[in-house]
Amino acid sequence: MNNRNFGPNKANANTNQNNQGTQISISAGKLDVIASAIITLGEALATIAAGLALEEEQQAQAQAQLYAEYDKSDMKQLKKQMDYLIREIEHIKKKLK
């Protein structure tokens, strides 16, 4: 009869190898979770940055439109003043004739 007796040392070695394998799997799993969290954080930051850039562009366009409206208003006011001055000059001319 062939009696295979691994003995306590052989059993402990197998148990230690299984424990090490389990520890490596757990460590790899933890690293995978950490890496996924970092990637997700990076993507969130990229999304926030894109949103901020879009908001900045919208504000720049709104500011440009506001300046254009001010320019139109200033031009209308300037035209009114010029028209008034022209009428005054024509009135003075008539008086001098």
C-alpha cells in the first residue's frame, strides 16, 4: 500500500502558498479599485474643466455683445449731438446773413 503522507510541513507550505495567492489577488483587486477611482476622478476633472471653458466662452460672447450694444448706443447719442450742433450752426448762419 502506497501511503502518501505529506506531513505537516507540506500542508503548511500549501496553505502559505494559498494565503499568499489570496493576498496577491486581494492586493491586485485593491489596486484595480484605486486605479479606477483615480481614472474616474481624472475624467470628472476633465468634465469640469470643459464646463468652465464653455462658461468662459459664453461670458466672453455676452460681454462682446454688451460692448456692441454700448457702441451702438454711443453712436446714436453721438449722431444726435452732431445733428443738434449742425442745426445750431445753420441757425447761427441764418442770423448772420
